Amino acid sequence: MVNSDQRRRQLAREKFERQQRRRAEARQQAKVRNVVIGAVLAVVAVAGAGVYAAVQNSDGDSKSNAAAEASPSPSPSETESAEPEPKMTIDKSAKYSFDLKTDQGDIKIAMDAAKTPHTVNSFKALADKGYFDKTKCHRLTTEGIFVLQCGDPKGDGTGGPGYTIEDENLTALGKAGADGAVTYPAGSVAMANTGQPHTGGSQFFLVYKDTKLPPSYTPFGTLDDAGLKAVKAVAKAGVDGDGADGAPKKAVTVEKGTVDKA
């Protein structure tokens, strides 16, 4: 017999996964839309070749390059990335620290490259180029599952680095129970994904209270005490507006994100 608390957690997990899938679908739709727009522009270019030639001749390639840079980056599909993940450059035997300086306090995340080399290497490559700087932690959940989600440069749950990385360390939290879930303990940090295997990008979530989820989210780090305290304070302030899932009422901006050997 499933009690009310178990049922509530199950519903929260299902909602979490539905939202991940919807965001993945939104990214895929954007990709399709860009393809359609590209086809339309190609037709227009053929019809107005003389005008295009005049523009190109006056500015060289600057116009076409500017248009390409202004277009939304193509989102990875469920089976392939738009571009390859960063070349492996970290020390796979070392421990690293992912440090987030936020306007709600400093958060330090301990990472073990021996357990999650692709994840650590990706975060190192992104942080080194300032990817996480001036980004917001866009999502807080306060019922059923208890996480603060960050790492999206768009700030709406649809952003990513243009590539995906493989799942890692999925057995670290033990075998799933009868409900298909394992406990991600308070203080753990894991990769968000689309609900499909090997679809992690740059988004991750900070667990501030023991949370049951399927063992399909790469657990790659652990919060320090000060970081966990900061996240709990954000969670205590609640979600902006009604409900238990949305932007945190106490907004969190990552001023600077760095990854270095511990």
C-alpha cells in the first residue's frame, strides 16, 4: 500500500521528469524552427540574389557572420550533439572544486574526477571560458523533491552548451527501490537532463533536502556546509508566485564560476 507521503513524492518525481521532457521538446522544436527559417531564407536569397550580392560586397562576410551569430545555437537532439564535448584535459585521478560565487553566498562543490571524468572535464572547460558567470539559478522545487537548479545561460531551463555528455556514476547511490527511485541526499549535486540517457549539458541541481529520484541523474559533487546553508536559505524563502516549483523568490545569480584542482 502506498501512503500519502510516498504518493506525493512519486507525483513530484513524475512532474520533474515531465518538465525535463517538455524542455527537451522545446529545444528540439526550436531546432526544427531554425531549419525552417533557414529554408525560407534560402528561397529569399535565390529570389533576391542581386540585393544579397550588394550587401555582401559592401561589408564582406560581416553581414552573414553576424546573422549566424545572432541565430539561436542549435540544440542537441536526443541522439546526437550539435558539437563534440570538450577534449579531455583534466587529471582523471584528481579531485576538483567547482566554486560558485553568488549574490546569496559562496557555494563550493567537491568533485572527484575518477568517478565522473566527463562531467568534471566539461565543467572545467565551461568555467574556464566564463560560461557560468552572470547566470541565474532558474528553478526551485519545494515539495516532493527539494532542489535548486542552475547552469542555464538562458535562465529559463532551455539553455545548454551545444553538446551533451554521457551519464556517469549512476550506481553510486545504490539500487533503486520498488518505486524506481534512489535517495539523492541533502548536499549532493547532480546533472539535469532531458529524461533520456546521456543528455546532460550544463544544467545541474543542488539538493538541499533528501530527495527521491530515479538513478538517472549523474551525481557528480557534494556541497560544502556553507553552500548547503546558502541553498537552504534560498529554499526557505520559497518560490516566486504560487506553487512549489518555479523561479526562486530569493533570486540567485552566479557572479563567477570556477573549477580548479582541490
